[in-house]
Amino acid sequence: SQQGEEDPQALSIQEGENATMNCSYKTSINNLQWYRQNSGRGLVHLILIRSNEREKHSGRLRVTLDTSKKSSSLLITASRAADTASYFCAATTSYGKLTFGQGTILTVHP
Amino acid sequence: DTEVTQTPKHLVMGMTNKKSLKCEQHMGHRAMYWYKQKAKKPPELMFVYSYEKLSINESVPSRFSPECPNSSLLNLHLHALQPEDSALYLCASSQVPGQGLYQPQHFGDGTRLSIL
């Protein structure tokens, strides 16, 4: 079974707005990663947050991790039409094995 | 362009055919992965190779046979597949995880497989 559950399943916003996606997981993790997948393409790594970190930034991305609640969130600020994609969280549990969440489909309207 | 190259991009095969999917990377990564992804679903791990040796098999049916002939190449041999095996097959590579350091995985664009 999949480790992560993501919320919302789909998100539709206007360009310039912020997009927030949430992820919950069930077991202990070494780190949590976020990936983006454009339609018909492979996954692209966005950001990794280790289990001893609480917040991390990369450009317009902000990730938080709450290990007590077993949850993480991804915030994309000032969204662009090019951010339209599916976003997956992935928990790393053992030997680098990734278990993906169900994903959030983000649509950013110009 | 991705740094992990998968061929072919599309493959249609009958249930009695034998075919192979290929994956190549030149980033010096010594861990390579096969995932299966159904439409609107997340990728599911199938196999992991570390230093050219199979380290994880996620109870994949024997009609899927992986092979890692060298540190840059990963193959997935297919034989007697079922219609439910139709999916996007993704290859990924990374530095070998170790000492609690887990590196991001780099994905190819996948092979879209259709079983008739």
C-alpha cells in the first residue's frame, strides 16, 4: 500500500496565487521528497527535507515537515502556468526506497 | 531533456511476444530503479539495483526480468505479459544510498507499454 496520502487530489488556481499541497505518511521516515510530473513525462525532483528538519526553501518552493503528525506540506508561491503538473510526495524509508503519495494535480490558469 | 534515457518511448506488444525496455544514464550513479505507473496513479517500485546487483524485488511477477549489464545500463525483459501490465514504465537512477544520506532520484521519461 502507498505510504503517503495527498490532499487535495486536485487544485485549480490563477497565476500569481499560492498553491499548498499536503501529504501524510504512516511510518517512520529518513526523509521526505517532493517530485513534479508533467503530463507524459518522467518525474523531476523538487526538494528533499530530512527527518530532523522542519522547514526548507528552494526558490518559490517551501516545504515543511511535522514528524509528530507524520505530515508535510509543499507551498508554491506566485504560481505560473508552467507549474501545471502532478505533484507527488515520496517517503524514503529504507535503503533509499521511495514510496509515493497519491499525488495532487495542480492546474494554474493564465 | 532528461539525463536518464529510456527506449523505446512507446511499445505495443502481444501477450506472446518477448521485448525489452532499455534505460541508460551517464551520471555515474550506481543505483538504478524500475517503476510501474498506471494512469493517474503514483509510481510503484518494481526493482532496485545497487552496484549492478539486484537488491530489491518488490514481488514482481517473473514475466518481468530485470538486468543490469553495467553501471550505465538497465534493461527490463518482458515475456508473456497480460493486458493489466499496460502502463508507463519509468527508470530512475541515483547515488547509492548509505550512511543515512539519501539522494534524489533522476527519472527518465518512461516507456508507454500497451499489451494487446
